[in-house]
Amino acid sequence: MDKYIAFDVGGTNVKHALLFEDSNIINNGKYKTDCTDLAAFLDGMFHTILTYKKKHDIKGIAISLPGYINPKTGYSENAGFIEALHNQNIKKMLEEKLGIAVTVENDGNCAALAEKWNGNAVECKNFICMTIGTGIGGGIMINDALLHGARFKGGEFGHMYIQTKDGLKENLHKSASTSALISAYRQLKQLNLSEKVDGEEIFKEAESNKEVQKVMQQWYKNISYGVFNLAVTFNPEKILIGGGVSERNELIYHVVKHLETIPRWEEFKVPIDACKHKNNAGVIGALHHFLKVNKKLVS
């Protein structure tokens, strides 16, 4: 069975995997993302690819990338937190360097593709996948097709504005991402930026600290506002939540609890679930995109 390398590029880490063409992961890992230096970013990717190639025959490279991505050409007008890839074409650079086929697709779209392929949306023709990480992204599937938008900017849920606590208005990137949660925790604890904060520690502390619990509940509430807006805009069969934080079983429970306090949720209510593939959705969806582009898959 053919083997492929897939990358899921995030604002904090670059996750990578060696996969069979049926999406089963053979090996995986991650390294810190260099967001500002193009040469350093490419070096990290080259090193990973060459390490895999030493032991395996690689048929292609599939990349999941944040931002406004043209999936046909690989050009990224804007790559979210990965400033080094703004107005760059990583597909072209890698193919010229390595002589191997490369595809690139938006990370939220990749998560949706993974869930449609063999995840929690196999039976859905119309669904939404919201990804929560350093920022907020997403994929929209309508009649079994991704909605890329006229300029490849569909699914950029992070730019959606909501009202947060104390009547403040902020977008989802700054109110509902894991970065937003960490920022709110820093503010509560009066920590400076040099002091490292691990998201897992916040969840753990919230179990016994009421002030941290309040921060967590506000964060869940902010996520629920975004989910509600998507439900009333698209009326999908299902909304899935992905990203690293979806590994936590309590996430969906708390988001749904806050949704139930929003007027008219009962009228527009849709099932809310976690992505089956959780933190692997990006690499699996990137592979799906590669296989479709290269006509290895028909759906």
C-alpha cells in the first residue's frame, strides 16, 4: 500500500505523519512552528521529509495550512499566524526542491474532509467543522462539496465578532481560541508573557479554583456564541468541533450547556459533536485532498 507524508501546520506546532493511503497512521510527531522565518520554516519541513524518505518510499506530500489557500495552485495569500508563508507558494517550493507531488489545502477544510471521509460526518451532506487552536478556523460542507468562497476565504470563523463579558465585542480568534483562554488566564493571574502557561494546566486548575472556573466558563460561552451563529446561518445537519482541545471530553458538554441558555437555540438546534479524528483531522484531511487531486479517490 502506498505511503504519504502529511503536515498539519499550526501557529504553535507543525504536526506531521506518515500514512498509508487508507488514512492509517504509521508514525507521527511534531515540532515547534517557526512563524516568521521562511528559510527556517522550510528547513524544518525538509528535515522531516528527508527523515521519512530514508526508510520509506513516499508517493506524495499533503499539507494542511491555515489561512486563505488556493487548493489548486498551492498559493497562500495569508497563512494566519504563519507570517513567513504570507504570499508564498509552499507547494511550488517543495516540488522544485524534492521532485515529488505536493498539495496544500486550508486546515479547517482538511478537518472537514477527514470527518467526511471516515469520521463523524460520513453520513452528512451538509455539516460544519469548527477547529479550535491558536486561532479559530473551519470548514463548510454543502451538498458534499467544500465551500471555499469566491477568494478562498470561506470558513474563516475566527473573524466572526461576538459580545463577550462586560459588553465588550471581540472576534473569535481573541475570545474563543486556546490562545484566548491562555491570555485570559494570564490576565487573571497577572502573569507576564515570559512566564510559560500550558493549556492543560488551566483545565487542571479549574477543577479546584473557582476564579479559573469562571475564566473557563466565559471561554466556553464565547465558543457557544460562534457555534450558534453558524447554526442559524447554515442550518447544517451537524456541527463538529476539532483541534487539540477537542481531546477533552468535557468541551462539548460545556459548549452545549451554554448553547441551551441562548434564546431560540431550541428552534435552530443541531447536533454538536467532537471530530472523531481530533488532533489527527488535519493530516488525514490533507491526505484525502491529495488523493482526490491526484484521482486516487472519487469522493
